[in-house]
Amino acid sequence: MRYAVLGTGEVGRTLAGRLLELGHEVTLGSRTRDNPVAVEWATAEAGRAHAGTFAEAAAAGEVVVNAVAGRVALDALEAAGAEHLAGKVLVDVSNPLAFEDGQPLLDPVGSDSVGERIQRAFPQARVVKTLNTVNCRVMVDPRRVPGEHHLFVCGADARAKEQVTALLGEFGWPAGRVLDLGGIEAARAVEMYLPLWLTLFGRFGDADFNIEVRRSG
Amino acid sequence: MRYAVLGTGEVGRTLAGRLLELGHEVTLGSRTRDNPVAVEWATAEAGRAHAGTFAEAAAAGEVVVNAVAGRVALDALEAAGAEHLAGKVLVDVSNPLAFEDGQPLLDPVGSDSVGERIQRAFPQARVVKTLNTVNCRVMVDPRRVPGEHHLFVCGADARAKEQVTALLGEFGWPAGRVLDLGGIEAARAVEMYLPLWLTLFGRFGDADFNIEVRRSG
């Protein structure tokens, strides 16, 4: 498959690197064509690894992964271009993390979410929210954490969720550990989990953790 | 021990009933002295079970449990009286759940929490936030859910948290499954978990579930 990964931060590079390992073709997208991180990445990986603008990446990808910060996601996707997202699976892994006086805050929070905003802004994209509840190293290697811990997916398009669940399977997440929370409005729930994740991160001092949903029966 | 449980809803009655079973003396507090639910409860249980106003309950309890809805918690505690809370452990199990156009919303959310508001309004109370991340039947009987699933505690007073952790032990939660998240500001994190809980509840159709925090090492 041809993937576009938007965002050259740790999350984007980790996802892009894993997709390459899995044999996919990846364009790492950034705001400018000469982003040194993206160019270096594409040079080091060669072959199936490419660098480009958000628009070039989105145009090249059959699936687009939003790995920029939640607060700038709409800007990045606007730059990618609605015409390059239409009909495609758009995997949103971002969180709406902001800082105010050094305190982490979510924006939006409660009555809206980044996932929903993306779907509203790009109605022809098939948005699936997932992976935002774990650190990027856990995203691509769930065995870093013991146990049958879970991921969540949500979005309006059932086939898009199936396709993303298959991708998560390539990352090492069995389908039984991917809980479908329904429509994209469930993005509020998984984005609002971030403060608990941050609190646990502060307590543990490392990011190799996740939650396992336990239920009776 | 003598406990005050404020709130005659399902949460309050479940906690009060379990405290009685454990051999404690319990006053179930409500807005009015002649609340039929509370009076019936005290009559049926007799002996160590009492009913009273919020103020009478708080005055009688060595430990006070806030089991009214988060949105009315400050009003109920105001009625209980700061003088009846001073120096006491105040266990806050509430969530800031509101409904707008039938949609569940949290209020406050993000930059404040019910737990923090209570501690600010009653600085002499030793507020511990806990139990709000599970259904009340799971609160008092964690074996309803398989696995080593977790609870959280937070609050400024370390000895109060120890005392509450001991109470959770009486309910069936081993101390190793009670994660201390630090000060009362972590109430934001555990209150913001509610939307994910509600979403999972909607998906599962029952409330017998909880999360187990899995970590490496």
C-alpha cells in the first residue's frame, strides 16, 4: 500500500518507519518540501520512502495518516487538500493537547473533538480515529506492554474501520483487541482519556503502558 | 467507623449498604429529614443504619462520602456544613455529568473538576477522589469484573488517601490495585475518563467492566 504520513515529529516518523518495515511505500509529509527531518528520513530509508509537502504526500497516498498535533491538524489537512483526501481512509491519531501556563489542556474538549472536526471539514474523507490512546512506540509494537491491552477505533465508515483494524493487525494488534466505539463522535471519549494517560505517564515515568478493558462474561 | 453517605440515589444506597455489611455505622444523608428513600432504608436496615439531613449525616460521620451527582455536590456539602467536614476525610465519588440536548457533557471539564472545587470550597476537609471510574456495584464488589483491574485515588492528604485505600480494601480492592495519582488536581483526569466509560457502557450494554492499567517491567 501507499501511505501518506503527515507530520515529521516522533509520532509521524515512528509510524512511517514501521509502515516501511512492513513493506509499504510511505511519503512523509510536512509543511515545506525541504523539511530537513523529512528529507533526511527519505534519504536514509531510500527506495520506498519519500518526503514531500502535505499535498504531495496526500496525493501520493492511498491511505493518509494524520500525525500532526491535534491543534494544527485542520491546517495541515487544508494544506494537504480536500481533493487529495476525498474517498480515502484518513487515520487520525492526534490529540488536542494545548498548554496554558505550563498546564496541559485539551482544546477542543467535551462538546467537540479533533476527529469530528476533521470529518466535518473533509466530509468526503473516511476518517477513523485510533491509536491516540498510546505512545507511538506502543502504537507500532504493542508487545512493549504485557497483557491483552486494547485500542479503540471510531468513525462513520464501517469498511474504513475494517481496513484500519487490518493495519493495526500488521502493527501487532489482534482484531480482538481493537474495540469499535461507533461513530466519529466517540473521538471525544478517546481524546478525553489523554489527561488520565498524562497523569499515569507522570506517575510511571515512562510511556510503556496501556489499558486493558476487563469485563464480565 | 461511623460513615456519612450523602445522596440517596443508587450510588449512595449501594455504598451505604456495603458499609453496613462491613459492620460500620452509617447515616444516609439527604436534603430533607423525611426523605422517604432514606427513611425506608434506615428502617429496613435498623440498628447501625440512620437517615438524616446532609448536616445531620455529616455531623454523625467520622468519614463523609459524597455520593450526590457532581453538579450538585457543592450545594449538598454546603448544606452539610463546613464545620461538619473540617478535619474529616471526605471521599468524593461523583462525576460532573450533565445533559444538553440529550447529549452527555461534563461540567466542569478540562481546567477544573468537582474534586478540586470541593477541596477549594472546604479547605479543611481532607478530600480524596476515588471510585468515580466504575459503576457502584463494581465499587463495592470488584469481583464482578475479572482481572487485576484498577482504581485511582488522588488528594492532597497522604494519610487520608491511606485511610481511603484501606476502606477500598474492605470493599475488596487490594492496595496494589489502587493507583495514587497525586494531588486533587488529578481529579480532572479521572473525571474526564467518564466519556470513555459511557461509550464502553453503550457498546457493552452493561456496567460490569473496568480498566486494568498494563505496564512493562
